[in-house]
Amino acid sequence: MKRHLRPIMFVGTCSDAGKSVINAAFCRIFKQDGYQPAPFKAQNMSLNSYSTPEGGEMGRAQVVQAEACGISPHTDMNPVLLKPTNDKSSQVVLNGKPVGNMSAKDYFGIQNQKEELFKEAVRAFNRLEARYNPIVLEGAGSISELNLRDRDITNMRMAIAAGASTYLVADIDRGGVFGSVYGTIALLRPEERALMKGVIINKFRGDASLFEEGRSLLKELTGIPVVGVIPWFRDIKIEEEDSVALDMKNNTYKDGKINVAIILLRRMSNFTDFDVLETDPRFNPYYTNHIDEIEKADIILLPGSKNTLSDLQSLRANGIAMAIIRAHKAGKKVIGICGGYQMMGVRLEDPESIEGNIPAIPGLGLLPQCTVIEQEKITRQSDFAFLPSSENRDCKGYEIHMGRTSLLGDAPEQPVARLEDGRTDGYYLNNRCWGSYMHGILDNPAVLDNLAEGFDTETTAGPFDYAAFKEEQYDKLAALVREHVDMEYIYDSIKH
């Protein structure tokens, strides 16, 4: 039987320091070494979420980390999820279920409420720790935001509650790594500093041996050793949920590929639905809100949105809606997922002002349906048959939406999917125009093949196995981190 290990936590000097990916690497390393790890992040803010097998909602980053652990995701891994609905307000999801919308001022300003949320987070951590070992915790943003420290439920307060050996991740590619590491450590309270076991320098370009003096200087300045210098990499594909990851994605047309324009929405959610297109050699996906890039594409994808009516209003105002309609008339494929599927109908209505102050708006008119936004939030995983009359019966996906979509007039039922419980999903007008509520639908080889149908591509590759590809990437990531981090030191720091 494997020795019981203390929890380990990765916190950052800033947002996008690479904590989530490093966390995933250690999840896979511990799994490879015979342990049963599980990820944990007390509070996540993201529009990329996932429906668990129990029907709860959680952030995608912990789903990726759970995959690296080889276990099924559970809301205990991310008990508090904030989903921004506009610039000032977020939907609060607690233990997988929405509990209302709150402004940032109210969320951070009501101390009693934050105490209750922290207690819920600790309870979730304790439940997780009873089932798995070790727990691999992730912090959020920077741990040196002094104005938020007393209201923090995610960073050092959680580290203390968990008794976690804590490692500070710093992004050297941003510059100023000495100031950010030294300043972050200097601002810790004594009880927080006592948990800090090491520093990991991330995203290093070039020869890491050139940083040997830097290691010594940081140890001298902070009293805490640098236990790893991880190189910048682009050849390992790990799903990232932070919207800043979109800045690193392709944004232009390429010859010789099936060009897929993904409409860049202001409140875009679950852009991870399209990650598979980046790894399938037939496709060239790019994110854009430029009309000329949209009109050049072979396929236009409308993603989900946390504020569908507002985003559709913006598409109408900037001419993108008409560009999509023109592309459809010109024979281009137009496909919508979740909120994008809702936009493709004749009309969207929000009579209870759930999303905002727009009561109704015309849709793109591509599908014969109308959607009404409702209070009930659907979150569930589903096995389904893609195009029910076909043989593609072993598909998987998940739903996260608020809204009821109904056919208009005598429009025939033409579902995209028939679920195992008998329900139907989506509308399949034809091979060039369809929409579905099903997130993750493109991860299924049969759906990808349908998407590629009708195009000549340079590749002769067979069906793309995305699940096998992801497993390979987790192993490559673990190997890279093992090579560049002092694993013996790490294990010594988490032994009881």
C-alpha cells in the first residue's frame, strides 16, 4: 500500500502563470507513481464549465486535471464556480448548482456569505481527501492581492486549512520574475510562509542552465529554493480554460485545410468545445470577429455564450450576423452549439430578464425554432446517437444551458441527436446547417467526419481518436515536468 502523502498546492505570482497545467502534470505524475490523486480548486471563475456524471457543474480546468488523474470529475473538486454574465455580475454555482447572480461588490463584500462559502469549500476538500491521495490543489490568480486576502477562499487560506505543501509558480516569460517572486514571498504572513516549500519558474525560453545564478539569487533573497525551471513549450496540447489562452490560438485562414471560423463572442463560453479541431490535421480553426475572415471560411461555428441575447445583439450591430447569413446562402456550413444553436433560430426571448435587460431579439433565422430563456438550468452528461437514423450510436457529450427551444409551426422534427433516455436534441436542417445543445459533440469521431464531409483535404489520416490523443499529451507533460523539477525534493516535502 502506498504511503499517505500530504496535500500539495500550486499558487501563482499572477494570473496565467501556468498553475493549471502544472497541476495537471503532477496529477499525472502521482497517478503514474501508483497513487490515487485528485485535483481541487476551492473557487474558479470561468465561462468554460462541464457537467459531471451526477449532473453538477464545475470548471473545465479541474475536469482536465481529473482526466490526468484517470478519475471521473466531481463537483467536490471545484465547489465554487463563478460564471460572469456581464462586466459586473456573475452566476454563483455552489456544489454544482446555481444559487443566484451576484455583483462582485456583493460577492466580495458580504463577509458572512464568504465565510459560509469557505466552510463549503473545506467540506468539499475533506470529502475529497477521504477518497483520494494526494490532493493536488490549485490557487487562483496572484496570492499577493492584499485587498482581497481576508476574503480569500482559494489561495493561502485554503492552503492553511488543507495543511498543504505549497509551491509558488512564476511566469518568467512576462519579465520581472525576481521582483514578482520576492515581492510575493515578502507579502506572506508567517503562517503562510511556513507552508511555502519551493518556487517553480515556468515558461523559460532557451538554455535553463543560464538561470543557475538566478536560482541562487532567489534562494538568497527569499530563503526558499527554486525546485524547477520548466521550459516554454508549444508541442504539448493541454486544454486551457482561461480566456487569455485564446490570444495564443490561430486567428487566420490557411490554404490546404478545411478552414473553420469560430465566432469570437464577448461572453463566449466553453471554447474548449473546439480544441479537438486544433489537433485533427484536416482542420484549420481560427477565432475571429472580422467579417472578411468569416466569409473566407469553409465552416462557421457559433459557440456558446453566457449572455446569448446580448452577444447576438452585438453580432447584429457589427454586421457579423448578416455575414453569417450571407455565408449560409453561399453554401458554407453554419453550425451552432448551445447559445450559438439558440442564435440560429427565428427568435430568442428572455421574459424574466434572466440574462439581462433585452426581453427579445430576432435570431439568425437559419433554423425553424424559438428559444425562451428560463430559470431552470440543465446540467447533465449524455450518451447519444448522432443523426438518429445513422449507425453513430456511441457518442458522448454534456449539456449546460438555460432555455427551452421549440419548433415553429409545422416544422418537422429533425434532431441532431437521440439520447439514451429517449429525448432528442438539436435541429439538423441539412449537412450545411445544424445546431445542438451538446457540448463536446465535436470530440466524437463520427461528428468530426460529418463536419469534414464534402471537402477535399491534403491529409489521408484516418478517424481521429481525441481521447487517445489527450492521454498521450498528459504523459508527455508529465515527462517534461519530471525532467525539469526536483521530484525527490517534492516527495520529501509531502511525506508525513
